[in-house]
Amino acid sequence: MDLSLDLLGNALMSGLLLGGFYAAVSLGVAISFGMLDIVNIAHPAFILLGSYIAYIANTWWGVDPILASVVALPAFYLLGTAIYTVYDVSFERRGDTSLRGLSFFFGLLFITEVALVLVFGVDYRLVDAPYIGPSLRLGVIELPLRLLVPCLVALVMLAVLQLFLSHTFLGRAVQAVAQDPQALRLMAANPSRIKRVAFGISIATASVAGAVLIIIQPIEPSIGRDYIGRVFAIVVLGGLGSFSGTLLAAIILGIAENLTATFSGPSWAPAVSFGVLLATLAFRPSGIFGRG
């Protein structure tokens, strides 16, 4: 019985920390899908791109993966604004954002994956950092630093974004742009410019999310597909555009997956996210907190 309680306690704690990581990888989709109504299914591919940049910086120059991701933030932001510009001109201005817009991001997903395969091959890559191996112990509870550090990074990133959205004109405009673009025009704000900035920020989060991903596990180019269902399940469960909802939903999903993996086997864990997504759409389509 003691062993079972120890196992349960560690599974819950690991699931909680895993949820923090899931929040990091979902924040970009919470912005693009939750606030801008852009179904960017290619977001996990950009997370993988961030992982490989962290890998290069760590392997070639010994730079900490998280520091490398922070340095790469401006480049990812500019990449996001460029992608949105193409999307806006080609699809949004023509009112053709459903099927063709979705196909555009499908194409980006596979182009990015193929490019990563051509450059890095299909071998798993990992990084080296002083916090990847050790763990902290609180009685019988073990806190792996490779999960604790990404969780803390996710919380910092979420707090910074929440402060930006709540305390700046641009941030409030981002929250309003998908709901009433005409009102923004009356306030002398250009909705396309606001969306371009917001989408750039959403892609910039992929830089940090990619670094924490490669800290947690080795990566290869196709691993991003595993996160498509997870990130959308988290954003829908939490409530579109709600950062607090995204964090809570990520923790719920992290704990549920970890308990499933611990007591039923890891092969069942990926099914949890899709089950949560289907149940949310069926019983509470607005999510835990509703639309932010």
C-alpha cells in the first residue's frame, strides 16, 4: 500500500510538472487559434524548429537551451509576421480561411518537417544542461529538474504574456481583434497589423517551447505530430483565448496522461488528449473559462 501511495504521489507530481510544459507548447495556439481564429496546425513544427536551434546552440557553442531560445525570439517573431502576411494576402482578405487556409498550414507543417529531415536526418537529438539529470526530493516525492525547469519557464512566459495583454493598448487590441475588428478601426487601429503582431508573438513562443521540449525528451523531426491533438485539446478545454484556462487545462491533461501512463501503460496516454477534446466539444464547447 505504501508503495502504491508513493507511486501515485510521484505520478501526480510528474503530471503537474508535465502540465506546465504542455502550457508552454499550447500558448502559441491559445493566441493564434483562441484569439485570432487562425487554425495554425503547423505550430508544433515551429516548436520542433525551436528545438533544433537550441540543439545547434548547445552542441556547437555550449549555450544553455533556454538562453538560446530567448536569443532566437526576435527571429521567430519575424518569421511569424512573414507567415501571417502571406496568409493574410492569400486567404484572409479573400475570405477563404477555412479549407484553403487550413491547407496552407498543413503545407507549412510538412515542408518544415521535410526540411528538418533533410538537414538533421531522422536520428534522435538531445542537449546537455546541468538540470537535465538531477532531481529534488521532498520526502517520497521526486521532482526531476528536467520537468521542473520547463514548468517554471512556462509559468514565467505565461505571466509575461498575460501582463502584455492586460496592461498595454496593443495587448488589449490583440484580445479584441477577432471579436470586433470594426471597433478597432474606429479606434484608429489596423486589424491586419494587430493580427500580424499577435501571430508573430504566437510563433515566438515556439522558440521557448522548443527549448523546453528538447530538455524533456530527445527529438526527431516527426515528433511534432504528437502534439497537434494535445495543444488544441488544451486550448479548447481551457476556453479559447484564456491563458489561465490554458494553464489549468494543461495541468489537467498532464496529470491525466501521466496517471494513464503509470497505471495503464504509456501506449494509452496519447489517447487521453483526444478523449478530452471530444468530451469537451460534446459537453462544454466553450471550455472551462469560456472564451477569453
